[in-house]
Amino acid sequence: MAVLRARASRLRTAAIAAGFVIVAAVWTASGFHRAAAVDVETVDVTAGSIVHHVVATGTLQAISTVAVGAQVSGTVEALSADYNSIVHRGDVLARIDPALLQAALGEAQAALAQAEAGLGQARANRAALDTAVVDAQTKLTRAQQLAARQLIPASDLDAAQIAMDGAIAAERSGDAQVSLATAAVDEARAQVGQAAVNLDRTVITSPIDGIVVSREVSVGQTVAAAVQAPVLFDIAADFSRMQVEVDVDEADVAGLQPGEPAAFEVESYLNETFHGVVTQVRLQPVADQTTTATTVGAPMSTTTTVLAVVSYATMIVVENPMEKLRPGMTATVALDGSRVDRAVRIPNAALSFRPPADVLAAIRQPAQREGAAPIDATHRRVWTFDGAQFTPIDVTTGVTDGQWTQLAGGGLREGEALVARASLRSRT
């Protein structure tokens, strides 16, 4: 009996030891393999206004700038204006050497004098022809009277008639000569006028009151105006009001309207914001880049040029009373584009969320459920979480302001919670 009791005691001791080993093993395993849980952060769908903000880069310029050119060719003899010169209408800016044009004027005047002399000679000849007609008419009348009384032969009467006809023809020719001489005089006078105008154009004057912002010539330089007038100066009418020309992308131009406020900064004044007003959104598109697409097929390949970036020039007027802003400065402009009031808004964090693969694996949800529908610029996908599974919801979006995006279509309501972030959270 004592042996049996000793054996039973050893068995109980072994069983208790085995139990402790099992408990220790379980505790140790749990310490190294902690249970996984999903940490989900959600955001709510709300209602409110969305204003699409447009940021673009433009260049400052004077509202009115006049390019002053030379209408005659020659050598620049003198300059009376330079950069930043304040000029008034009629002020002399430059002079071109007038020697050749003075000679051309003298030649035209001489040609006019010669033409006027020719006209005088033609008129004198015309007067002589008038006298010849009167004489021929007198002789014809006398011959007719004598022939009526049969005192002269018929041949003398015929001769008198022929002489009369010849005198009339010569008179008409004299009229034509006078007309030709008169036309020659008119042409010569026009040549004199043109030569005088060209001579006057050797003096370049300012057409407006303003400031010289650019000078393109120097003394001694030859300018040629045979094809087009070369630009000598650029004159800005006024710097107290300037404008910014900014190219706005076609995707952002829809909401821009004249009269809308605009703000911009320039690198010269980093801590200062300037304010202006949109005055014009031009209809002419500006193609910044082009791409070439080639289609290969039978019987031949075709190449098509496609506009890659299309924008529209937008003009913004800004007051510049202190004339701190200068032409050519680069401005970073902020504009308010499309606006939607009382919109159902989705936080942008929800639109960018996709369930991570490790989270889907932890909750035993197939990853392929996420790719059920195509997603483009307006067709997006958001997710909800019920504590066990992620559920995708396809929506159509509209205007965005960087923080919120308009819900244009889809099965969402105000107040609904959408997933913005999900991760695995370890717990003890």
C-alpha cells in the first residue's frame, strides 16, 4: 500500500508539473504573439461652401505701352532720351541724319519746277492752237461765201474745210498735252510733299506722356525701315496703375469672371501681398506645349499634333501709387475660381484612403474587392468601416478647394463617417 501511495503521489506531482509547463508555454506564446486589432480613423461628410483656389504665375506690365519706331532709314545722329526718362507728347527723342533726305527733297523740288515749266509750255501751245482754229474758221467762212457765188472752185472750199478740221484736231491734242503736263505737276508736287514728310520724320518725337522703359538704339547706329519700322523706344504711359498677365489652365478658367478680386506676391517684397481686380479673361487660347502622336496602320501612318497644355490669358489690374511694382516682375497670383454654396463635402483625406494590405489580411477581407470600378478625375472611391469589414462606395466629385471636395453624385449623406486612415494596432 505504501508503494502504491508513493506511486500515486509521484503521478500527481508529474501532472501538476506538466500543467505548469503548459500554462507557462501558453503564457510565453501569448507574450510573443499578441493579438492584432485595427485602428481606424474616420471623418464626416459635411455641408458647406467650396471655393476652388487657383494659383498661377504671371508677369507685371504697364497697362499702356507704346513702341516708338523710325519710319525712315538712316544713321542715328543724336539721342535726347534714355532709360527712365520722363517725356511729354511732342518731346524729341532722337534725330536721324537728314542729309540724304534733304537731297531727295531738293531733287523733288527741281522735278516740280521742271514739270511746272512743261505745263506753261503746253498752255502756250494750246493758246496758239486756239488762234489757228479762229483763223481756219475765218478762211472757211470766206470760202463758203465765195463758193456760193461760184467765184472759187469747189476744191478751194474743200481745202478750207480740211484746214478747219485739222485746226480743231490740233486744238484737241493741245488740250491733251495740257492735261498731261498738269498731271506731271501734280505728281511732282506729291513727290515734294513725300520728301518733306520723310525729312520731318528724321526727328523722332514722343506720341504720349510717359516714361521710357526701353531704348533699343545708340548714336551712330543705322536703322533700316524698308520692310517695317524698327523700334527705338518703348514708352509706358503710367506706372501708378499696372496689370499682371497670368495664364490660367483651362481646367481652372471656368469660374473666373471680370471684377473678381485677386492677390499676388512678388519676390522683391516677400512679406507684402498686393491686391488687384480681374479685368479680362481672354477668349484666345494659349498653347504652351504640343505633343506629336503617331498612329501606325495600313496603308500608311498618320501623325497628329496635339495641344498638351492650354491656358487663357487673364489680366489683373493693380493700383501702384508708390510705383513699387515694376514691369517684368514675376507675380505669384491667387484667384478664387469656381464656387459652390451649400455643397455636400467630402474630406480629401477620405478620397485618398485605400485599405492597406496588412489591415485587410488581419481582418480576413479579400484585397481584390477594392478594385471593382475604374477611377478617374471625377469618379472616385471612398470607404466605410463597420467594425469588421471595409465597404467601398463609388462617388462622383466636383469642385475641390484642397481640403474639401464636392459630392456631385453617389450614395452618401451628410454626417456619414468615412475612413481616412487605418492601421494595425498591437494590444496586450
